[in-house]
Amino acid sequence: MDLSYILNELGEERSDYYNAIAPPIMQTSNFAFRRVDDLGRAFEDEMAGYLYSRGINPTVDILRTKLAALDGAEDALVFNSGAAAIFAAVLANVKAGDHIVSVHHPYTWAQRMFDVILPRFGVTTTYVDGTDTANFEAAITPATTLIYLESPNSWSYAIQDLAAVASLARSRGIVTIVDNSYCSPLYQQPIAMGIDISLQSATKYIGGHSDTVAGVITGTRAMMKRIFDSEYNNIGSGIQPFNAWLLIRGLRTLPARLEQVTRTTYKVLEYLKNHPKVERVLFPFDPEFPQYELARKQMKEACGLMTIICKESTRAEIVRFCESLQHIMMAVSWGGHESLIIPRCAAIKEEHFRPAKPEHRMVRLYVGLESPDYLIADLEQAFSR
């Protein structure tokens, strides 16, 4: 299916709403019925029609249709945050006594679910180095029902061989979930590699304007229906119509934004790799990246997010660098129009800072839509301080 068709036409029946170019926001909580039998059918299957906007809403449906097509999936569900999408996707695929195999150091709220919430119900998790598929195989037990992946992750950019892990999981009847937030559907399509559920924070590249929080999962229609009928509706974490409309708006410019970000990223990367105060830069499409060949095999591109390992030996020097930036803002997340930076040492007290540990000297940089010269000049003046 053509990308331009997906972003600009798919799911949009303009004749139904006065031929408006932009779809309307169906800001309604409820839908009326003329016939009792029609209401009864809606009770039987909320996903088949419009009953109550906690579940299905026309504006959200347009977004679901587009996101599923972008992932090459049969269906999609959209949540009011990435954390909510993780929670529902995982919870739908475990029961008391089950076992999960997860990559080391997944996203904070995924790890909290594995470490704090699920153990209350007898679900255990084993963390493995996901760069070697053999580690997943070694960690599988008869109770394993789920493998949780994050490829690449958002600090070290560790990558899993998605096709290999998916094949292993399928042979054992295990469900696979991957967080695809780093790449977006334009740069990586896990469903085509055999992954069961592709997940992403739509707050990032899909929204693109740092004004909407959302999460999405895609997969088979049967899997999405099972999650919709239970976790999605029970938790009540579906996205609201206005935020869905903002994400549809974001999709219109997604290819152009990613192209601009990608071009700028390579220029900033080259500057940083040659800077005397930088020990190393981590970026999946840098030929010096340890998993460069695997990245090129399963990702179409890498853009925006890289990690600087500073040469500075004290926390105070890294703090001074970050606080000296005049245009690159210090904040979490990525994928918006603005460039952002976040130092790992923000979560490390002075007395616990160890310069011998490269991860303590990490500073993550997201390259936004500004010109490369503008960003490089800001980085240079901050380094000089």
C-alpha cells in the first residue's frame, strides 16, 4: 500500500463529513440507536460499531486504520500513553504463574510492571542480554508465555535480531512484543519479521509536535480484539478523539520530518565524533556501532537519537555542559520538532557518580528540525564552557 495513500486518504470517507479535507473531531462520549436489536448487537461486540467512546470512536478509527497499515498489521489499538499500551499488551498475555523473558533495562514503566506489579500475581521475569538470541533460548522455561523486546533501546541502542527471536518464540508457542518507538513504522516493521505485537510511543515521531501523549499496538485482528474486549476497555486507557485528531495531523508530515531529522542527525554525528571532548558517540547507523550490520539489515534508517559519552571526569562538568546549552532544551522524550538533551547523571547523586563507568558519562541527544549549523553552534559553545 502506498505510503502517501495511507497518510492522506486511507480510512477517510470525506463524503460522510461534507467533503472536509481534515476529518472532524467526533468529540462525543455516546452514540444513539433507533432500534433495540442494533443496541443489542453493539453490546455483544463493541469493536464492531460505535457504542461508547471509551472503546471505538470514528476519529480514533481513522487513526487506527492508518497506524495498522503503516505497520503492515491487520489492526491497531491506540492508548492515551505508551505506558498504557505496554501495560495492556503485556497483561493480556500473562496469567498467574507465567514467566516473561525481557531484554535488560527496558523502558522504565515496562520494568516497573515486571518488577513491582506482576510479581504480586505470581508472574516472574528474567532479564537477558538481547544482543545474542541464544540468551533468550537459554532463559525460556516451560512457564514462559511472553518475550519482551526493545530494539533499539533508547540509550545504548542495543538491538535484537527480531526475525530470529520471533522464529524461536513461535516454535515454543510464546508471544513476542517489541517496543519500536526508536524507529517508528517508517524505519522498521517488526510485524513483517514475525513479531506478534509491535508497540510504540506515538507521543514521539507520530505526534511530532510535543503536544500529545499516546501509545499504539498493532498485530493480528484476533490479538487486538482479545486485548480490546478485556484490558483496553477494562483499564479505560483508550485515546480521546481530540488527541487522535492531533496524531492524524502528525502523520501527514511524518515522512518529511523524518527525512529532515535524518539529514541533520548525520551532520551532528560527524561533528560530535570528531570533538576532542567526546569519547564516543553511540548511533545504530554509525559504522563503528557494534551491531551496525544487524541495524542495516532490519532497519531502513536510524534518525534523531544518539548518545554522547563525554570525556569529562566529574559530574559537575557534565552538568555545566548541559546547563550551558542555549537552544537545545533539557527534557525527556524525543521525536518532536525541538532538539532535546538529557544527561544520565540527572538520576545519579554526586556521591554515586563514577567516571570510570561510561554510562555515568552518557548524555542523550535528540536532533529535531532545527538546522545542523544552529545545533552545532549551540553544542560548541556549551563544550567551550
